[in-house]
Amino acid sequence: PVSVGMSLDIASIDTISEINMDYTATIFLRQRWTDERLCFDGNKSLSLDGRLVEMLWVPDTFIVDSKKSFLHDITVENRLIRIYPNGTVLYALRITATVACSMDLTKYPMDKQTCTLQLESCKK
């Protein structure tokens, strides 16, 4: 198994829809793991074009209750791949996702809602 570290920053919560029971957020997802096959000599990291991600193994992370989502691609795909000499890979991307959130509005307008953002990965 590969141990993958993750961090997630919410850049913005764009909309909250009580009618559709969802919210839309833009997030920055960063993942880090080590792949010994990518070790190289040197003391500086390599930053790769996001299009090269198709040539590397990356975790198959997904947002559990996502109704729809997209990767930003203006002016290029908003993905970063940085490889360090010891084979550590940093993979970062910007995603906007609409995520389901069951809301209990019976106490509106004095209600309080809690919406989660869960990430999972499938084993292949």
C-alpha cells in the first residue's frame, strides 16, 4: 500500500441551495506520496506540466457526495506535479464541486446546518 498525505483548503463557498440541498465550493486539494521508481540524482525538485499526470500513478481520490465537479483549466489545467529527488510526489489541483448536503429546515430561520466534504479513494 501507498501512504498518501492530503491537505484541502476551501478557497470559496460559492452557493448554498436550500431547494437542491447542496452547496458549491472551490477547493485546493494537495496530495503527497513517495514512489521510489521516480527517484533521481540531484538536489532540486522538478515541476512538471499538468498534462504529464497521465503518465504517472496518482491516487484515485473522489468527493463522496459530489453531484458535479470540474477541474479548472483556464489558461491551462490547474494541476501541479512536483517530483523531489527522493521520489516524493506533490500533486495539487483546483476543483469546483457541487456537493449534496441534507438540510433540516424545520427550525428555519433559527436553524443551524452542518455540511461535510468527504474524500475517499478506491483500491484498484
